[in-house]
Amino acid sequence: MALADALSFLRSRVGQEIHTSDWLTIDQALIDGFATATRDRQWIHVDPQRAATESPYGQTIAHGYLTVSLYPFLRGLVDANKPLAPGVQRVINYGINKLRFPNAVVAGSRVRAHCKLLSAEEAKGSLELIEEYSVEIEGQERPACVAECIMRLYF
């Protein structure tokens, strides 16, 4: 699919939810791995015993930035065998316009992403997409994360 065809197709989907991920369990091992990688080892994330007695959640919670960092995985951008659009050679994370963490993800929760296409425009030999990325927590009304993620698709 050529860039112009992809742009036309994607513009027809603006305003629609275009992706819902599978559920992912946010277990303590994932939280601990993120804490190690980012060197953010605050007790509310990595100390289950202390969190059980001192945290308002009664247990550890995932880092907000862990939740947003799952966007490429939950969006399906990391599987080279399933391109976002036919002919896409690479997808580049271009940034985030808005980011909020309305709810905490307690260890053991299951989350999934809902992605709604907000815009699709041509930009410097690529397609620039802006999506609303909302992370649903199973059984919770408020999402864990809401962000406007920007990506560029190169053909």
C-alpha cells in the first residue's frame, strides 16, 4: 500500500477505536524489572510488605511510566509480522502530547489498551498518526493511563 493510499484509508478511520489489545497481567516481576531498568525503586512499587501496611492501595502499584511504556507492545507495534499498514517499513515513536494517570495499577491487575485514531497527516515523507491510548484496568471504571501518542509510519 502506498503512502497516499494508507493516508486515505487512515483518514477514513479518524475518530474510531482502531485497536483493542489482549489482556496483560501486571505482576510484581514486571514491576520489579521496570524498577531495576529505571532505577526507580520506591517502596510503593517494590516492597510488598511495606505496601501492605502503608500504601493506600494495600499492595504495590505499577509505575505510571511502566503503564505508558507498554504502548508499543499493547498497540501491536513490536510484531514485525503484523505491520500497522501494508508496506510500512518502520514505525517511529515521535512523542506524547498529553499524558495522565487517573488510576493506579495494583500488582496482579490485568490491563488492556484501547487506541482511538485522532488524526492522520502526511509529515516529511511519512504518515504521522496521533492516537488516544487508554489503558483499561479489569474491573475498574477509571483508566490507568490516557495519552495522546504520536507515531510516524515510513513506507
